[in-house]
Amino acid sequence: MPFTQNQKSTLIALLQTKGWQLRDGTIWSPGGGLYLSDAHFNDWIPQDMREIFATRSARLEKCKSGPLEHASEENAQASWAAAQIIENETGS
């Protein structure tokens, strides 16, 4: 099941606390290298998003230098925000 409107709004609000910016309905990472559009929210569930970005973050962490440092942090932030939604809904 795709993100509900409430889940999407919550995820965007959480990412904005980390410096992400909402522009024309798309949320952009502070470095501009990562974004989440309606397609992401329509195709993924929070658990998928958490797993995808946690995996990317871990992979990028291994080659952390220069621009990849921001990419690792931004993927970790997206994973964190999705995990917050899951925890709020499951109580765990």
C-alpha cells in the first residue's frame, strides 16, 4: 500500500527539520542530490523506503569522501524519517 497522505506529510515535515526543502511538491535534500516526488510516495511503502535508504546509506558510508559524504547523510535521513512513521504507527 502506498504512503497515505498523512504519512507523506509527516515524512516531509520530518525531513524539513533536517534542512530538506519542499519545492513544487517534491522534497529535496539539503545538498540537492536526493529528492522524493509523488512517484516515490505512490510506489513505495514506509518500510520499503526505510530499507532502500538505509542500504544506500550503508553502501555510501563505505566510500565516504567529498560529495558522497552528503549522499550518505541524506540517505540516512530519508531512512530515519520513514522509520519514524513506522514506529509511530506500530508503537515500536
